[in-house]
Amino acid sequence: MNFHAQYFDLGRLDRLSYRRTAVHALDPRAKVIATGLFLVTVVSFPKYDVAGLVPFLLFPVLAATLGEIPIGFILRKVLIVSPFAVFVGIFNPFLDTRTVAVIAGLSVSAGWLSFASILLKFALTVSAALLLVATTSFPGVCHALRRLGCPPIFVSQLLFLYRYLFVLAEEAMRIVRAWDMRAVAGRGRGATVFARLVGVLLIRTLDRAERIYQAMLCRGFAGDIPRLGTLRLRSGDLVFVAITVVFLGVCRFFPVTEGIGLLAQGIWR
Amino acid sequence: MHMADALLSPAVGATLWAGTAAVGGYASKKLKVQIDDRTIPLMGVLGAFIFAAQMINFTIPGTGSSGHLGGGMILAILLGPHAAFLTMASVLTVQALFFADGGLLALGCNIWNLGVYPCYLVYPLLYRPLAGEGRRPGRILIASVLGVAVALQLGAFSVVLETLLSGRSELPFGAFVLLMQPIHLAIGIVEGIVTAGIIGYVAAARPEILESVAAARPVGAGVPLAKVLTVFALLAVLTGGAFSWFASTQPDGLEWAIERVTGRGELSEAEHGVAAVLRGLQEKTAFLPDYGFKAAAAEPTPGDAAPAWPGIAAGTSAAGVTGAAIVLVLVGLIGLGIRSAGRRPGSTP
């Protein structure tokens, strides 16, 4: 169950990345750079800052909505990987008990603030990474990385890995299915059988690599994967990066949330 | 044990990215000189293999929980350190992008923790001398159990250091170490046994595969076993002494951590399981009140909390600088180590 769910989720993220929307049409380099700046800005917030982080939710929300990516799907993936960050952060409220604020009669400790900050940062950074792939496609990200100076051999490695991920996942799925049918009532589920099964998979993989290499030689492979089509930076891409930089800068260096709060209070009165 | 963006400070994240990028550049430069074209598809397909193998779970006897293959060591055994490092880095990159495991900023940390240690420290200094050139199953078993366990201990300890230096978590050092190390010791031993099983199976079924691999990679062959063992023994004594000292200064943290460890055996393993989905649901319900709280907390924060901030901020930046210094020294040491190890065989230009 777990296995199949994981596999099909991977395929789903891949399919989403081939939609045609304004976000998908942006140059991959622009999106990689914008995402990188976003991550650094979010993570650079101090430990106890919660309010300042909130405006940054705009970035993933805009990317998801304009890119027509289902938000529920992204949120589910974020939740599945959250245990480690939650586990490490959950101790803060118990260890850092200085009271920093009293809201509606409830005293709030500094630990709760920092825990909330960790959770918010986690949601922001993880969803930004997922949205980058969902709106750019993995090969797109790889080509952007290459144009941005990543070693070609590593980019080839990423592209190969991605190409054969699906093939080998299907191979593994067949093995798991056959194993499930033969391992009745939990027998034969141990490490010995596992090692042999993975050994079989490994041998098949190595044979496959040899066949791939032969086939690639036939097609003129000389140590590098050429790319079809070229990347062109258009004015729209530059505008996108410029807007992102301004947005990040304003939200980082000006207390936007407090300003909005004060404004709202002023209007209320 | 993937590090997460949310627990990182930019200084620590950037430092480890710099270290990882330096090692990655070194590995690609080495590979460009050393490999034939054949290795490029081999690396790619083996990276996909690690994923496929991780999708197959087995039951750990006596516990009922399930384990899967980690990958760094088996790649190093099959590909040698440079190619294995790049392959591991690509596996972690895909994990960060598709499974959201870790994050893009934490990717530097994760490649460092799970790639540099097994490929550049443990494989040449521990696995190769212990396993030797022969194909004796006993030696392979000992070498891979020790190798995987040591690599995972180093990785888990680095996660602790990176988290503490980032200053986002309040967990005290002693308690955190006691949470991380024993779990990863258990995982490492199981993974080592499985790795030895796979290598043993391949050695029995298709011995020519491993022989062609061994023939092509002289790295680490010249390192004397006795010297390596003394270094690791010293390291073990030092870290053991440090751990117990920290543990004894935190007696209550210790008890608490042990309680947590016994309750957490499955948690770190079952990241992708049904249990994780259930926990995810649990967290969702705990998550929503926090959102309400955040909105409520937003306005009063600046006025009330201001006095507490300067001290804390100074603490984290000092920690960032310390971490940066430590990792720079580490990078320098590893760079020097690799250079001297690379010179010795005399086969590489």
C-alpha cells in the first residue's frame, strides 16, 4: 500500500509538471533562482519570529494557484515528511518556558513561538521545493542547474537517475508483488530473503546498465546528454525575478504583518 | 534522518552547502579523468536502483518494524568513492525534490551527512582495509556492518551538531545525542547485515561483476589497517567520553530521552508507512490550533518580547560562526586526506 502510494505520487508530481500555465512557462532558471532566494530568506528569520514569516505563504500559494497545482496534494506530501522537524521542534515549548506574551488571558511561552516558527518554516520550505518541481519538471530543473554552473556530469547523473527511476520502480513493484504472494502469514519476510531479492534486482540493474550503454553507443553517445531546445530568458522572466526579489526584501526587512495589524486596528477604531 | 530546512540557520546551511559543493566539484573533476563512458549510465541506473530497493521492505526480527536499504555503502562498494558520492548526491537531490525529504537548503547537509562519510571516510579507511581483496563472506560481513554503523553514527551526530549550531531547537546536546545515536546504531547494524547479504549474493551469483569493480579502483588500498583501527579506536574513546560527560550533566534529560527512545523505535523508520500517514493526520489536528495561535500572537509579540531577543540572536550568530569554523576545518582536513590518499597509489594524475 505504502509502496504503491509512493510510486504513483511520484508519477503524479511528474504529470503535474507538464501542464501549460503562466507559471510553467517561466524560464526554469528564473524559477530555480527565485526558489533559492525564497528559501534563504525564510530560513534567515530569527528563532522567535512568527509574524514576519506569515506573508511568505503568499509565494507557495500563488505558485500553486497560478500553476494549477492541487494544494491538498502538496499539503499531504508536506505532512508525510514532517515527523523529524516536528519531533525536534516539539521540545521547545517544554524547555523554553519564559513567558513572552499574554493573549486573552493565556500566557504564551517563548518555546511555543519558536516551535510555531519551525513549523511555519517547514511548511514554507518544503512546499516551495515541491512546487518548483511541480511547475518546472525535473528535466527542466536539471537543465537550469546546468546552465547555472552545476558540473555536467552531475546533471547527466540526475537525468539518468530520473529516467530509470520509473523503470526500476516497476521492476521492484513486480518483485514485491511476487514476494507478497509467496510470503504467506509473515513467513519469509526477513532480511535473508530481502538481501537475495535486492541482489537479484541489483544484478538485473547492472545488466540493464550494460544494455543501455550499448544502445547509447549506437546512438552516438560521447559522455554527455545533449538537450533538445534552448532556454531563452524573456522579459517576463526578468520581471518575475525582480518582483520576487522586491517582495522578499520588503517582507524580510519591514514588519509587514505588524503594519497590516496596526492598520486593521486603526480601521477598527 | 534527513535534516530539514526549518531547523537550519542560513550560516550552517550555507557552510555545509559550500563543503558539499567543494567535494562534489572534486568528485566530478576526478571522475572526468578516471572513468570511461560506461560508468555514466551505470551510475544513473544504480541511483535509480537505490530508490527501487528502498521500496522493498523487510521485517526486522523480534521488533515487527520494517527496514530498508540506505545506500551509501553499497554504492561505494560497487562504484568506488567518487562515482558513489555523486550518485548518492543525486539520490538525495531527487528525494529532496520529489519526496520533500529534507529540503533544498538542507540538501547540502544531507549530502554531507549521508554521502561524504560513507564514500570518503568509511569506505577507504574502514571498509576496504577490513574487507580486503578476497571474497570471504565473514570479512565482508564484519566490514559492512562496521562500515555502515560508523557512517550512520557520524551522520546522525552531524545532524545533532547542525541542529544545535543552527539554534532553532531547544533540545540539549546530551538528550539529543541519546535520542539519535542508539536508534541509528540499531539501523546501521541491520543495514550492514543486509548490505553484506546483497554483496555476498552478487559475489556468489556473478563474481565477475565485483572483480571488475575491484580491479578498477585502487583507492584506499595503500592504507595500513593498524593505523586506521587506532584512529577509530581513539575516536570511539573520545566521543564515548564526551557523550557520557554530557549525559551525566543532564540526568533528567537522560531519563527522559531513554523513555523517548523506547517509544520511538519505529518512528524514524516508518517515515513513509501507514503509521506516518496516521501521525500526519494527528499532527494536522494539532497543527490547526497553532495557526490560530500564530495569528493571535502576531501583534503583541514585538512589544512584549523585545527584551528577550538581543541575547538570543547573539547566541545563534555566535553558534553559526562556530559551526562555520568547525566545518571549514573539517573540509580542509578531508580535502587534505583525500589528496594524500589519492597521491599514494600513484595511478591518478
